[in-house]
Amino acid sequence: MKRILNPRPVAFLAFFFIVGIAASYYLNLPVYLILPLCLISGGLFAFCLCTGRKQVFFCFYLLFFFFGAFLFQVQFKTDLSQFEPNVEYQIQGYVSDRSKMNAQTHTYTLTNVQVSGEKLDKSVILYSPASLSYGDTVLMSGEIEQPSPPRNPGDFDEAMYLAGKGAGFSLYQTSVEVIGNHVSWYQYPFLLREKMAEKIDAVFSEVSAPVAKAMFLGIKDEIPQEMREQFSKTGIAHILAISGLHVAIISYAFNFLLKKMKAERRIRFLLNISLLVLYAALTGFAPSILRAVLMTVFVIIGRWRFSKRDTLVFLSAALLVTLFINTAQLFSPGLLMSYGVVFGILCLNPPLKRIFHRIKLNKVRLDTSLATSISATASVFPMTAYFFNNIALAAPLANFFAIPLAGIIVLFTGAGTLLAFLSPLIGKFFAFPAELSIRGLTWLNEKIAQSSLGFIEVTHVPVWLCFFVMAFIFLCSDYVLVKRRTKLFTAGAMAAVFLFVSMAFIPQSAMRVTVLDVGTGDAIHIETDGRDYLIDNGGNIQYSNVRDYAEENKIVFDAVIVTNDRTKNLNGLAEDERIKALYVPGNYIEKEYDTQYPVKEYGIYDKIHLEDESFLEVIGSDGKYLSLLLCYKDQPICLFEQTLPEDMRVDEKVPVLKVAGGGKAGAVTEELLRTIQPQYAILSVKKDNKRQLPALAVTDLLFERQIEVLSTADSGAVTIEISEQGEISLRTEM
């Protein structure tokens, strides 16, 4: 049988390990199911190995699949069930690392944690304005809460963030008692890192220093948010984080220097590896830096000790080591972009360079830089679309300039910083090329981001798109040993399957309605025909929630429909220019920022048309609030109840009822439920609120009528999907 793939067991082990982790997370596979399957596959592998059967590799891959799934569940979840809510515990920990020391609130990593005398097997993230030193043993009192998953689409996933840090929980404390100090050996490089950061501040301008610290020391929290967004929009955000590119630059430069000094090959490789380990320690062994160092170290070892130098195998080995340490790292943008860029370059560079050779680009020395730029862009774009909601159209151009400039910045930042310990003037002189490069890079990036061809915003990008693109890139590589015609046929078939699955199996919603989790109050996002609308009822809403939701999901609302007379929730949206028009009731009290957009008045029995086949009808008013009925193709979909039933006029069935006032007393009656006969009732309410909502009489009545009740307090945001045929399905965020 003709071989179609190069023999790379390590690469396939990494692949099945990754798929196992992803399956465990997205399918929420329970440990009691995974563990027996892992043991069975291990037994099959041992049997095949001992009997010399050909299926040994298949069983080995299967073992890694289930082992990845099992390891993720063990590392991701922290059992905090022994800690009661709303109870303060004595927490003791050791300050092993710290960051954001220039901000008002500092971030500390605590290890050797004890809670009321009991040892915790994970670290803790402490946020505090108190200034603590490396090696401090601290004592505090605080409540322990389970990490919160996203409650609204696009929300920050605290549980995954903490899992990626190897932490069990986080807490904020203003008062922290230091009961001892002992600096550990591994913390001395951290202290040196802070000294080097001070030298960078001394030799670079105020504008360039944050970029220099990010690219050389991995200190990213000082980069302004606006600059981060611009680099994301142009597809070169990976430049700001230490990656394989930065570490490779340092490694190759050091190796070049040793060659000039006539050092023998073995000595060069040993010194190079030692330098990289020291560099990882200097930058705090951060996961992003550790994976970059691992990648480069494996490549160096491969070139030193193995006759067959296969960079993909070394990359796979580094990825396996990284994920063994912490499987949750698989879901971090940093890991995916760091490894993804290198994977794309390894797969696409050779075929692209052959194409460029045919059109004579090698004669003007553009073949390598263009191939690298296009390869990096192709592998990164699905991840920027998924994590940052944009596709950088100008990424090939931006990468073409950014990658060479990154080399200059890293090398001369390092030289200038080290020489600044001898003399600040000498350090500033050697750092000058890096200063110019940073200024040129940020200026050029800003211009590209502001251009019409810079980027496009996208939402709801499916995670499997990333897997599909990576599979497509791998197919186009030289690692797949098939003829060009077969590759083209297979690539076309994959594209056809992709389009078919997208059209046939992925739900194509004609309308999506999301009842956001904003506490006790109402904020409802309606998406239909490419337009976005927000129904806002004021109330006790956490004002930042809607603003953050719009920012994270890149939403500009075509209209905001206000259903009360004095909402206070639109200031942030107005500041961010995320409102195109405003619909208000007749008694609405205007705000200063309402001059930024057209304001339209509406009243009882009016219809607000969202698009050709959908509209909101005002069916009730009590002089302060208005109730709205959402219809699609003249069929009622959802009643957004803001008034009591006696103040509404509705006489037809409505599948979904959004209950008024978080389920306050009198919000539903027997007569209302008998008239509209809802299948679902949604309660937008804060958990453990002071008003003790929802009222017991309301929930009892809903349960008596066998209506399925969904509460934002329990499940986060509730999303209603309406198909072209008017079929309704509901899902929750948690």
C-alpha cells in the first residue's frame, strides 16, 4: 500500500492528545466515563505491543486521546465544595510571582496555599493594592468562590483563565498581613527581570518602552489597550508576545556569535540551550515564553543529536510537554497563535517558495519573506476571528514588515538593556535601532489598522473552523506525500464538505434573541438580517455589562429601544459610538449624549420594524414602562413583559414569555398564562438579590402550568434561536 503520510508518531500523538482535550472540554465528558476507556485503551496497547500486532500505533493514539481527555478534567476542575459560600476563611500563601506593579491593583501568584490549615493543591491569584515582595508569606481573611464561567456571549472566562494559570480560585483583598519572607532560588531571575524593566524605561521613550518590555521580557500589561486592538486588527498581535519567533532570533544571534568565536558545535548547542533556559527563568517561566523556549530547545536538540531533522516532530514534542504541564493552555490564544504560526510556516513555506521561484521572486530576494508572511497569516486568521472577532485583511502586508522589525527590536533591546547596567548612555545608544523600529512598527500598524482594507469584524465564528483551516494547511504541505492533482482534488472536496456542512447542519437562524445576564433588569439583544437591536429597560443593571458585551462582540446597535422613562444604561454605549438610533417613549427624559444620534418617539400600539419580516409591537403601558411583543412573519415569538398583565392587551399564543421585573409579585396571572400559553418563561434576575426575586407565587404558578423556566441567575444569558420556518429553540450560556 502506498504511503500518503510521512511517518511521524510524535506528531500524531500530539494530534490525538489535542483532540482528546478538546472533546473533553466541548462535550464535557465525565471522568467516570473517560477513566475506564483510558484503562481499556492502555490495556489494548500493552497487548498489541507484547504480541507484535500492527494495531499497536492505533491503540497508542487511542490511549493518548483518552489520556488527554482525562488529564484535562483533572487539571481544569478544582473541587471547592468543602468551602461554604459567604463564609470567611483564613488563607495563607507564599508570593511566588507578581505583576502589574505600576497599576493601582497588583496581581500576585500565591503558592503553598493553606485554607484554614488545610493545604490546597493549586495556586491562588490575589488582587490587591498592597505592595508585596517576592518570598513574602501572607495571611488574610476572605470568601472563597467557585470561578465564574462566562455568563454572557463573549464574556471573560474566569474558570479557563485560572486553569491556564494552574490556580484554583482568585480573590481581592485590600488588607494583607505579611508574616514572613524568604526569597527562593528561582525568584532571583524575577528580581533581575524587574531591574531590566527599569533599565528599559531608562533607555527607551515612554511610548516605546511598553512594547520593548513586552517583546523582550514578556511584560505585556503595560501596553495601552488601544495599541493592543490595533495590532489585533492587523493580524500581528503575536509580535507583542514572546513567541518562537523572538526566541529563535535570540538563539540564532547567539549561535552566530559563538560561530565567530570558533566555538565547537557541541559547546555551541549546550551554551545555546543554557541561554534559553536562563531566558525562560528571567521572564518568569510564563506559559507563553516557556512554550517558545521548549520549541527552540527541541529544534536545537534535534539538529545536534538526530540525523533526521524534522522540525514538525520537534514542534509536536514541545507541544506535548506544554500540554502535559497544563492542558488548559490549549484554549489560550497565546498557545494557539504561537504554535499555529510555526505550524503554518513549516507547512506552507516550502510550497509557496516553489511557486515564488517560478515567478522569479527569488531573484529580488522576496520569496522567503513573502512566503513566511503569507504562511503566518493563513494559520493565524481563524484564531483572530474566533478570539478577537476580526479578520485582518492587511495581515500579509503587516507581517511582511513586522517580522524583520521584530528581529531588530529583540536584538537591540537586549543589547541596550544589558549595556545600560554599565552606562545608561551606552545602553541608550545601542537601543536606538530598537527605538526607531518600534516607532516605525507602531506608526505603520496604526495606518494599516485605520485603512479601509485593514480588517473586517466578524461574530459567531465556530471553533471547528480553526480545526478545518489547520487540516487544510496540513494537506497543502509536503508532509502529505500525494501528487499535486490529488491534493487539489482533496482540497476541493474538503471545501465542498465545509460549505455543505455550513449550509445543511449548522443552524441558520433567521433571528437570534439574547436575554443578557445583567442582574435584576433587562437588556435584550436582537439579531436579524445582519442588524442589531437592543431593548433596554433600565433597572438595577450593572452598567458595564452591556458596554462590555458590545465591545467584546464588536456590536454597533442599529437601534436601541428604551422601554422606560429614565434609563441610565446608555452612557457607555454612547461614548463608544455603538448606537445608531434611539427609540424612546413619550415620557422619556433626554440625556446630554442623546444628541449623538437620531431619537425617535414611539407609543402604545406602535410597531417598530426591525426588517421586512419582523417587528416589535407595543402592547402595554403603565405610564412608566412599556411591554413589547416580538413577531416574525406575523407570528408572535416572545412577549417582553415590562408592565403588569392588567396593563397589557394580548389575545394570542406566545411561545416565550420574558417575565417583568425579575418575577416580581403579580408579574404573571392565571389569565395571562391561559391566554398566551407559553412554553418557556425567562427570568432576568440577580442571584441572591435583596428583593428576594423571583416571587414564590410567580414561580409556583409557572411550574403549575408546566412551563419551562430559565433564569439568568442560574444559567447566565438565555438565547432564543428562530429558524426561517419560525421554529424556536432555547439555549443558555452555562
